[in-house]
Amino acid sequence: TPLATVRRERTSFFKSGGLDSSNRTESQSNAPNLAGIATIGAPMNFVENFNIRLTPKCSKQVAQTLTRAVRERDGGIPGVEALTLPYSDGQYEVACNLLKPDIGSSNAIQKMLDTWLQSNEQVLALKCQKHQIIETAYRVGTTADQCRSVLSSKDTLDEHDLEVMGRLKANLNS
């Protein structure tokens, strides 16, 4: 089952508006609002993630055209699953799963983004105020190359573990 299908059909997170209180169980409703919801899974192959956040000037329809441009099932980049997700303050984000990061890489997505921007320049100028379309495009999490590098040396693994622990402690204290 494709990762995007599992997330779309088995969680409520990707429904328009993200998580809302109507999806909470009674025990969750009575709990203090200190924690969120986590979806944990392990795909058969390593998956990288890349997100493209659009500015509030871009509509959902515009975001969906970008999603279709990068998504393999719509003729886009091989090995890329993509979803148009609500972000915040009227923004949308194109969230990409790179199922074959050696083929459908973040570089391939960036190139497709540049092509999409050029080929839709006139429409985007009318609908999004051309100079403000992409807020940010960024990789999420660890890459396959970073994992390989860390796993190739015990010394590196120890350094990596200490760095991860330090970051975790910093995040917990902020």
C-alpha cells in the first residue's frame, strides 16, 4: 500500500484543516492539551521527505497544480508521492515522500519546481502575485546518504548519538 494512501485513509491529519478536536476520543478530550498525536510507521524502503510551503497568496488550486507536477502518479517525478496539505494562516504545503531518493531526489523536485514556476508564470502572476509564491522549500529529516555515513563508522555513530541527544535535550528545554 502506498505510504500516501496509508496516511490519507488511516489518519485524520491530512484532512482539510489538519487535526481538529472533533477527531479526539473522549479520553483525549479530557486530557490536558500538552501532547499531540503521532503517527508512526516504517515503510519497507528508506523514504526521504521534502516540503514546499507556498505563501498565503497562493490558493489551494494553485498548490494542487504543483502537487500534480511533482507527483509520479500524475506524470511527475518517478518515486515521488505528494499531497497538498493545509499549513496555517491560509497557506498550503506540498509534502513529498521520496520513495526512491536516488531517482526522485530533492534536486529533481527543485528542478521541477523551477520548471513549474516558469511554465505557469503568467497564471501565477495573476493568482499569486508572482514575486511571492514559494515561502520555502526544504528537506525534512535525515537523508539516505547521512544514514549511510553515520552507520559506516562506530566513532561517527557515537558522535551522532551525542549530537542527537543534545538536540533532543535542547528541544525539550525550549
